[in-house]
Amino acid sequence: MLLTQEDGIVFKVAYNQIKKKKNLLLKSLNPNYDPYEVPATDIREVWKFCNYISSELPEEYWAKDRVLKRIEKMEAEMKDLKGSF
């Protein structure tokens, strides 16, 4: 988490670009947001993210769960087909 001069508080992963342009590359964990660069001089504070508590599971979990359910359904259908021969 960073506090920037322009954007205020942002939750991003920061990559050091100082050797190139004296900028930080900020990337969101949410793929809907594009990465962008911020001059290092615009950073006011940097906070390390440790963990969070949520009553909801991330979307990736549900996507995997749907795939597993489809595979289980296909396996059951194959068993039924195999038993009919």
C-alpha cells in the first residue's frame, strides 16, 4: 500500500524502476487495472501488506471449483456410459 502525492492511498505491488527512470511501476492484483509508473519523488509513504480477513473467497477459488464440478460430472457420465455396455 502506498500513499502518493497524486493518487492518495493505492493498494498496488510496487516494482523499483529507479535504475531506469527513477520511477516505481505500480501493478494492481486486480487484472481490470493497468499498471502505471509513478515518480519515486511522488511517494509519501509505503506500507507492507501482511494479510487480510474476508468472509468471501477470491474469484479464482470459484473458477477452480466450477472446473472440478464439471470434471466430476463428466466422470459420472463416463461411468454411466461404461456400465451400459
